[in-house]
Amino acid sequence: MVTDTAALLPGRQQDILRRALTLKVVRVKDLAAEFGVHEMTVRRDLDALCEAGRLSRVHGGARLLDQTSQELSHTLRAGQNVEAKERIARAALALIQDGDTVALDASTTCLALARLLPSLHGNGRQVQAIACSLDCANALAAGGVPFLMVGGNFHAPARSFVGAFFMDTMQRLHPDKVFFSAKAYTPDAGFTDPHLPEVGAKQALVRSGGSAVALLDSSKFGRRALATIATHANIDALVTDALPSEEIRSRLAEDDIRLLVAE
């Protein structure tokens, strides 16, 4: 059984798994050339991953096991830029006021925020939450934060809920603040994601709120994915971990979007 210990694998082995998630089959020669290591080193990595039950060997390389691909996708995503996500979550916490109902998308950055919400109670701020993923719901329950779970079609890679039922439900809910993330961002394309059901769910979430706050680590800047979740016209603030380019800062200021850079 694959567990979240995948996030603790050596860096090169995590990179091999990420390539396997995309390519399904990875080749020793290609990996050796890409990482600049000896083929024997790659073979040892593949052997270790096979022994851990994440890959199976094929002639000249290895392939991702079908039954593990979805769980690995979520686990590896959760292990990326962890420190930046935690800093962003701490900065976003300051935007939440006493009595707010906050909606959190299924991103790992919003999961970091969900884990911080119990701290507000210790400071006298009472909040409620709307959860869109299993992990977020678990974090809120563990922290004693009152929350509503919005269901729908289960999207295993993100452990989230999508589809018509989710979007119909969100039309009837009106949180004070919505926090969401995206795979990529440019001022022209906005906040984008490659998975269309996730895009639809995030769009419904953003539309439901009194204000919308994008939580985005700086590795997403200057990139564009398939479909737009939201543009500058749909959001009120952007929280990130590093100062964006002058062009991005200028466009945000033009559109009256608050920029918070986490310390």
C-alpha cells in the first residue's frame, strides 16, 4: 500500500515518480541523461521504487503501477514547496475576521490554511468553514473548527469533489471569503488549471464568496495552464511567498487587487 511517505523519498526518486506520473513508463537512459548520473545509479533508484511498491520494472526502465498513480499524484503534490505554502497560509490567516465563514478549495495551500484555523479561536476569533476536500475536512475536524462539507463527484488525484452537484450546491452558499489556488498564473490568462472538472468547481467556489483570495506560491508565476479559473476581475487579493515581477505588481495595482507577500 502506498502512503504519504512518498513525500519523504530522496529528491531524485521523487522526480522520477513525477515523470512516471506523466509518462507512465520511464527509461533508464533518458533518466540518466536528464539527471546527469550513471545508468547504474538510476537502476538503483528504480529498484528502490519497485521495492517500495510504486513502480514495476519493464525492459529498459520501469512503469507506474495503475493502482498507485492517483494516490502518488496527491502525495507528491502535497510535498512540493511546503515551507512556502505554510508561510502563505500564515499571511492569509490575517485576512480572516471574527465571525467569518470561509470557503477553502482542495489545494494543498488551502489545506495548510485549514490547519491554522484552530489558532484563531485562541485569539478570540470565531470562524466557520466550507470544505471541498477530504483532507481539508479532516484537518478542520481535528482542530475543532465548525465546517460544512460540500460533496459531489470524487476526484481522487486531489481528494476533492467536483461536478454538477458541487457547483449547484455552491450556488446556494455565500461564504464571506473564498480562498483558492491554481497551477499557474499570468496577468493576462489569470489563474489557470489543466483539469477541467477542478476548474469548474473552483469557478463556482470563487463566484460564491463575498471576496476571493488567491493563494499562490511564486513558482506558479509566468505559467499558463489549459483553462482559466479566475481573472483579476474576480479576485480581491493575492497572497504569495515572494515579490512578483514589476509587471505583475503593476497589473495588480491597476486592477485594485491587494498583494500580500508572506514573510
